[in-house]
Amino acid sequence: MESEEIKRLIGLVVDRTMRLDLPWDWPGGVALYGVCRAWEATGEERYLAAVRDWVDEYLELGIPAFNVNVCAMGHCLITLGEATGEDRYVELALRKAEYIEKEALRFGDGVLQHTVSSKNDFPGQAWADTLFMAAYFLLRMGLKHGNKAWVDDALKQWYWHEELLQDEETNLFFHGYDDATKGHMSGIRWARANAWAAYTMARALTLIDYLYPMFMRIDGSLRDQLSALVRLQSPEGLWHTVLDDPESYCETSASAGIAAALALRGYPLHRKYLDKATAAIAAEIGPDGAVLNVSGGTAVMPDLEAYRQVPRKRAQGWGQGLTLAFLSALLERSGTEGAR
């Protein structure tokens, strides 16, 4: 896809994203992360201005209590702090990082428990979602502020989420793990869980170098996961919402996250899968910029049929954000290839 077409699609998706009623929570966090990535990739100042206006208005109204999912809002705060130099964005991002360090619920050897409210939502459970909402954010903050403890903690989360969630037989990630039963509950290899894992690992590898002991661990986990994922791509170019269930529907947000990881990793023999995914994802962007066929918010569901029945009718913040993350990675990749 040509760079100008990618930029056109980014503009459509950004504009539709900013017309959504996003909360100060993970839907807003993923959506605005995507808009910030679009700004970084295109240099289009109105994208950053839209994020800033939205955040400023919300800060005036007051923000909710912290939990793991709410920490996803920290991503856009990092970008706003870097772009503007204004203390209020930096200080709030620091508060979110300190919450993860000192207050977030954990189990086992410091594994972050997935939480979606101020309550003890899922005792002793690890979800792949946490890698985007908290671990990736904490890594960015640790590197930015020279806080080795935050970097080490973030990398430990990838270690333990790989240990607890990545299936050694298939190299796919389960959606969740329950420490009480030492099992994976319904045992579903959910596509968006794999997108959270693949995308954040691919991004982490752009932030740390091979001198970190965890670099090779993350690199190996991502290599084997992507090797499995490309073999499960549907003929249409997307991935099924339950990866190994061809009877489940193809889902766009997960496909965008997986395709973004493929673009970031840049393995030559994956190019044909990336090209097919690019065409398929572009076809799921409506004329008004709404990303179509995005599954609704999904807890660890009780069985396969429940995952098949999750609705996919409406535009969602995570669908918009992951699609923007993909298009931005694609644009940056095309610029790098064009410079060769």
C-alpha cells in the first residue's frame, strides 16, 4: 500500500476515533495511544492537538481511581509530556507508574493481577491484556525516567506472562491464567490476547537492546508466536477471534495488533502474510473511519461458544487504536524501505 493511501486511512480513523465517547479507561487508553502513534508517524499536528484537548477537558472534570486497565491512559500522557514539556502530563504519568509499583494487586512472584476497577476483580488471575495496559507503559516510563526498578518490573511481567500464558505446544497465548487452579480457565487461545502479547513484545524489542537478559527471552517468545500465528491467518487475511477455531468470526482489532507486530518485526518471509493482512484490514475501515468487525470488551469467557457470541457490531476504542498502531507501523516501515 502506498504511503499516501496509508495516511488517508489514518486520517479517517483518527477523525472517527475522536468522535467516540471514550472513557478515561482502557478503551480511551488504547484509542489515544493509536492517535499518538499516528501523530508520531505522520507529524500531523492536529492529531496531537485533538488528544491534548480531550485530555485537558477530562482532567478538569476529574479522573477515576487507578487500576491496571486505567493505566493504559498513561501512554498518551507520556506523548503529551514529551511533546509539550508540561508538568501536569508528566506528573500524572508518574503517579500511574507509582501506582503499579506500590499499589497494584499482585500474586506469586510479583505478577500483576488484572484489575478493571478499584475492587479485587479477578483474584490471582493474569491476563494477556495487562501487557499493554501496564507492562508496556511501565517499561516506557522506566526507560524515560531512568528508573531501573520500573524497567526490571516491566520486563518481569513479560517473563511471567510468557511462563503462565504461552502454550509450549502451540506457542499461542491463552487469554488468562488462574493461580488458584494453576490452569487457564476455559483454555481459549483468544486472538486479541495474542495481539496484546505480540504487539507489546515487538514494541519492547524496539526499546531495549540485546544487553538486557530479557531481550532474547522476549525475542524468542515473539518469534515462535508469530511463526504460529501466520499459519492461522484466514484466507481473507484476518485472524479468527478464537485463533484455532475456524468457525469463529474473523476479528479486526486482533488482526491489526498481530499485523502491527509482523510489520515491526520485519521478518522477510512474513511479507506475504503482512500484505494480505494489510488489504484485509483496510477493507474493514468504513468510509467514516469506523473500524468494523471489532469484538466487544471480553473477559475470560466460560467456553468456546461464549467467545463466538461476543458482539462485533460497533466501533470500539481498542479497534480504532490498534488499527492506528498498525497503520503507523506500516507507514514507518514503508518510509524505511523507501530509504534503502
